[in-house]
Amino acid sequence: MNIIFNTGEGHWPEPIYLRIGYGMPEAIRSPKEAHSHLLFRWPAIRGEKYSSARSLCLEADVDPLLCEKARTVFIEACIEASVLD
């Protein structure tokens, strides 16, 4: 019997490039990386999309079916925060 376990390692087909402040452009390749940036590297002023992106990226790290939706919401949060590169 073969059993497949989800390791929560969903990656996006293409990275999202963003720049926080005057730093170097950064490539975000997964919901896990996006969630980490939302928690620890995001600008202090946070809009409406920030909370949605944070919770959805956390959920998508466990459920790969949410991966593409998390990517879309993360892009919306990036646009809202003016950090897309």
C-alpha cells in the first residue's frame, strides 16, 4: 500500500518579485515564503489585503489546493503596499 503525505511544500510556478523599501528585489516562491515576508518584512502600514494574504498563505502552506488563490491574494497585497518590483 502506498501512502502519500502532504509536506506543505507547495511552490508557485513563477516567483513574485518584490522590493521592501530601498532593499534588493526579492523572489517569493511559495506561500510559506510569502507568509514569512508578511509577518517579518512587510511595511508598517498594512491595508485590507494584508490580513487576507497572511491567513490564506498560512492555510495554503498546509493545503496545496489553496496555493494559487494564496498567490493571487499575495499579489493584491503587494500592489496595495506598493512593493511589487
